[in-house]
Amino acid sequence: MLEPVKFSTYHGGAREEGLLDFSASLNPYPPEWLDEMFKRAREISNRYPYYERFEEELEGLVGEPLTVTAGITEALYLLGILALRGRRVVIPRHTYGEYERTARIFGARVVKGPNEPGKLAELVERGSVVFFCNPNNPDGKFYRVRELKPLLDTVEDRGALLVLDEAFIDFVKKPESPEGENIVKLRTFTKSYGLPGIRVGYVLGFEEAFRSVRMPWSIGSTGVAFLEFLIEDSFGHLRKTMPLIWREKERIERELDVKSDANFFIKRVGNAEEFVEAMKKRGILVRSCASFGLPEYVRFSVRKPEENKTLVRAFKSVEV
């Protein structure tokens, strides 16, 4: 008889009717070709969704060989099959919870450490797997390559594997990403295109290994249609919308005295659960960071200008 695996986790993206949702960190501007994409998905929904042919075209856009996956979530489970069983897995204390959950599902030994790369490097042993989110979720901190160097050097010296989650890198001004034989980079289109229901991401590094274990047809016909339009668009949507997000981000930083390198912020509010409820009464949904081990903080994203004005007013009306 099968029994459920009991691990605590947070499944984000829950919506509440009538509330402005700042809890999900997404691009608030949908692609102009969204309706056409769904029409195309319907047209091809009567056939198996083969998408491997897009990997070469995406490689031309990204500049590296890659493996298409059903978002970063599928990539994490593929990583579990390939590299996590029985391994020592090093994870920062305040970061995305699915790293730990996936590691424990595959029987890894989890060690928690500081979020700072140099200090986290002290926990790396030979053969370890290290997870690092850059920019980090939930605080939006982005580490440049020179700042990552102590961790990169340690991973290389000790024959470890660094899993670098770059889910929010599209939102970073002038981003940079390290190279190395011991690095797997996870990326997704979910955040930067504001389409969490369309599960399309990709893995950079070890493409033969990841392709050998992924599930066939995992992104479905909607994912295939999305890739067709994305490749034709050549990331034009990102070039058009990111400056809009950066401008609003800077305004929120001034208004609420917060700072981030991504499209979301955390702010200390005392009791996060009580603050979330107070914001709901004002028509705003923000996320408690208790699941990240930060029960005094909330996380909120950047949306469109008028929506952000509503957020700022609501924040200032709640006593912290």
C-alpha cells in the first residue's frame, strides 16, 4: 500500500478573489501574442507535443546548449534522479523551499547554512550538491560572479556540484552568470512572461544527462505553442517590458524603503501573518515569509503603476 511522503512545503500561486495579487513574483505585462498562442495550442492539441526540435533554436537565443523542461520544478526532480540520492546537499537557510523538499524525497542528507556564498562554501565537502538561488527568493539579492567566486572555487576544488537557480535573472539589470564544468543552471520563462500556468523552463549544462531522464511530452501543446511564439519573438517582449518593471521597482524602493535586485521585495513587518490579513482587508495579497524561516517578513512583487500606488497606500496605512 502506498503512503504519502510527509514533507512540509509551500505551493505558491494561490489566488483569492477580489484581491490584487502581489504574492506571486511575475511580469505583470502579458505578451501581445497571448491570444494567438492559445489558438495555436488548440490547433495542435490533437497531436503529441514533441518539443525537442526547439532546443537548437533556443540555444541560438540563449547562447548555450540546453534542455527544455516543464519549468524548474521538473528540472529539480530530474536532478533528484541524476544526482541527489544519498548525497550530502547544502542549502541556504532562507531560500526556495523546493530544494529541501526534493532533496529529502530522493533520500539526500540536507545541511543548512548561511545565505552568503563564502560562508556557505565552508560546508561543502567532496561530492556535495549545493543549491544556490541567484537572485535569491525571497529577498531578491543578486550575487555577481566575483561575489560567488569563493563558492565556485570550493565546488571545483572538492568535486562538488553547484545547482544555480536563476529563475529571476531576467529581472536583473546587466545580469551575469558563471561558467564551469561543475555547474547546473536552472531557468524558467514562467516568471518573466507572467505565465505560471504554462510550464516551460530549461536547464543549462549536462544536457545529455537531463534529456536521458526527462518525461516525454511534459510541456503539453500549450508549452509547444508558447515556444513557437517565444522563438519568433526573440525575447522582444522582455526587452519591451523589463524597463517598465525596473522603473516601478525604483519607485517602490523610494516609497517603502526597500531594496532588491529582482522584481520583488521583502519587508520586516513584525507578525507577518497578521500583516497579511490586514493587507487583505485593504484589497491586497502579499506573502508571509514564514515558510522561508522569516516569520517577521512579507514578500511582495512589482506590478503595474496604478496597482503599485494602491500597494504603497495600503502599506502606509497599516501600522508596523
